[in-house]
Amino acid sequence: MQTSVLTNTDPFDTLTVALGSAVSRWERLRLIGEYLLGQVLPFFGAPPPGAMSPVTIRYCVEVNEDGLCDTGEKSRLSGFTASTNRCGAAAGVTGCHIPSTGFPEQWENANWGWACDNHDRCYTNCTTPKAVCDINIGADIVSECIKAFPGRQNALKQVLCRAIAFFYAGAVTLCGENAWIHGQKAGCRCCFTCAPGLGACGTQCCQPDEVCCDGQCIRQQQCCTDTETLCAGQCIDSRWRQCCRNAAGEFICATHQTCCGNGTCCDAGSTCCEKDGVRSCIPYGDQNCDLQCHSCPSGHHCCLTPWGTSRGCCLPTEKCDLLLGCRPL
């Protein structure tokens, strides 16, 4: 029979049940320390630790050998911080004969080491499927290619850089299963629900006056660094991800997407345009040929690239070259 720590009122009973659900030695030591402080501090006139931060431990177990939950809800381990190593292979976690030194993270002006770090963190995300992480690293490297090699004069280098992105996405898709399982075991637990009125936060249950920040219950609304923003309960780097809001809540757009005012993320090949007070994602074409949602003049036609961007409107006397843009007929 499962015993819930949420229904216990006696401090010792609460401690014994919490120790049974704790999965690490350090977590058990922390619980014992908090209990002892709670028994000693009141003799000196100080409030017990529970009065300062009444955090309840959820009943949690480790994920299975496939990185999944046999029962319960997969949640982030409280206080866990993912480790990153740019484009190197994780210690003891390799596949498909991947070299321990990893793969290059730079080619000429393009440096996608940050994309590999994002991928490392994504593999420890308890709600994001592995396939999404693998797609995102390719999209992240493509965005680095576009930034590093802009303009028609760099069209060939951009194509070559995009080929590298497709290789990396394919490599992690085929060979990243062991690394994903390793990340799930490190950062996730299978937890059961909190009592009514308490918010689930990793392996903890937050009190009504607390917020969940990266798997920990805290008493402040903003828990992110200066370069991050709090979105959907996660701290995201606004330089690479956008927070999108709608009436139902908020969610995070992928790196290659932009947030539209109606609560959707626009993919490559479209941009967010407003018409009659309503914002929506409009595909690039003759009626929308740039980020400002401008239509091409009569007789002109929009020149689209293979990677979902626009070269602008071509004159009637020009043709659209997929790599070089508008060229004379």
C-alpha cells in the first residue's frame, strides 16, 4: 500500500515516510538535518525550518532502464542541473562508435557549440521527447549557419553549413539513445500527485505562496538569470527560444520559430502578420514576401529559398535563382 507524506501531521511520521521516498543519500541527509533543526530551534525561540519554507516531498521512484515511467508522472529531480560539454561525448555514454572527443563545434564563422549544449540539456528534460531534441539541434545549427553566412555571396557556404546541421541531427537520431536514457535517469523521477492546493514541482510539492523554479519551490516570481526568461515553468535563453502566450497559458517556441500574437509559433517559411486586428502565421509568397508582411507589386513575384526564407520580390524581367536570388532573365 502506498503511503502519502501529505496526510501525515506528526513530524517523525512525516520524516520516516519522506525517507522512504527519497532516492539519494544526500536527500535523506537533508531531510534528517531539517528534522533535527525543527526539534532544536524552538527551544531557542526560533521558528522551525518548516515555518520558513514548508516544502513537502512527493513520493517518487527512479525511471526504468528505458528512461520511462512504469507508473507515476515523469518530473524533474528537484535541484538537478544538467551538465553540458559542448559537442563532446558524455563520459561513459557513447554509441555508434562515436569518438570520446566528440565532434567539431565550429566551421569558419559558424560556431554551434551552444546548440550542442542545448541538446545536452534537452536530453535531461522530462517532458520533451528525444525526437524533438534531435530535430532542434539541427534547427539550431541551421540558424547559426544563417547568421554566420548571410547574403547571396555566402550562399554556397550556407548550403555546406546546412549539410553539417543535417549530419548532426542524423547522428544524434541514430546514436543518441544511450545518452538520452542516461540524461533521463540523471534528471528525472517518476512521481505521484500532490495534495489539493499544492503545486507539483519536480520531486517537491509547492505551497500556495511558492512558485516552481527549475524543479525547486521558491518564494519569488523571477528565478532566472539576466539572459533568461521564465516561460512555462522553465528558464529559457530568449536569444534562442521565444516564449509564446495564449489564453490557455504559455509555451516555448523552437529556435527556428517565432512567436505570433495569437499564441502560435511560426515555422520557417512563414512570418507573423496582422490583418484586421488578428495576427496569424502567413506563408511567404507574393502576398507576403518579407518579415514586414509586404506584398509584391503587380507583375512582380516573390523569390523563395530552399530553407524557408525570402530573397524579396523579383522584377518581371528577373527570374528567381534558389541560391543567388533575383537574377536577370
